[in-house]
Amino acid sequence: MSKFGREFKEFISRGSVVDMAVGIIIGGAFGKIVSSLVDDIIMPPITLLTDNAQFSDLKLVLRQAVMNGEEVVRPEVAMTIGTFIQTLIDFIIIAFVIFLMIKGINKLHRKPAPAPEVPAEPSEEVKLLREIRDSLKQGSNNI
């Protein structure tokens, strides 16, 4: 196997790369779930409240289409504001659900017990002074 092949194998077998790939796949599926939640559950009641107006139908026409009978001579130019609003709602819901998930995961993690405090190692001066003290005590005991 070539050096490039070995480097690629090492790179791809790292745990972080695999975790990232799993995250991307799950994120894509999660995005579909949230889009369905917005499109199929949240938007229908909003549509009823807005007198059957669909967000996706909202647009700001910059130039009207030019028609010659049934034939479009020049297409309409419009900013589809409704699509942007729909995407924004999707994003807010995804961000909120991820926030709730992370908050829940953080509650599951137990905080480790604080490590017992270990007294700091005395400095060299303190060690030397202790030796001198101990020597003086031994010398006074011999008198």
C-alpha cells in the first residue's frame, strides 16, 4: 500500500472522522423529521389562521412575466419570501430541539466528584528549614 493510502486509512479510521460522519447522517435525517414537523403539523393550523394563505405563496414580484398568449416571452422575476420564512421556521425549530437535546444530555452526565485536595509540595527553603529545626531538636536532646 502506498504512503498516501496508509495516510488515508489512518485518517478515515480515526474516531473523530467516524463520529463526524455519523453526525452528518443523523443530522440529515433529523432535518427531514423537522421539515415534516413544520410542513405537516405546524403549518396547517397557521394556514387556517391566516385564511388559507400559504407561506410558500408569499413573494415580492420585481418584474411581471410577459406573455404572448400561452407562451412566456419573459419570465417573472420575484423574491420568494415565503420560502425564506419557511426555511427560517425550520431553522428555529431545529435549533430549539437541538438545544433541548443537549440540555437533556448534559443532565444525564454526572459531574465527577471533586478530587481530594493534595497539599502542595513544600518549597526547598521550607524543607531546609525543617531539617535545621529537626537537627537543632536532636542536638538539644543530646545535651
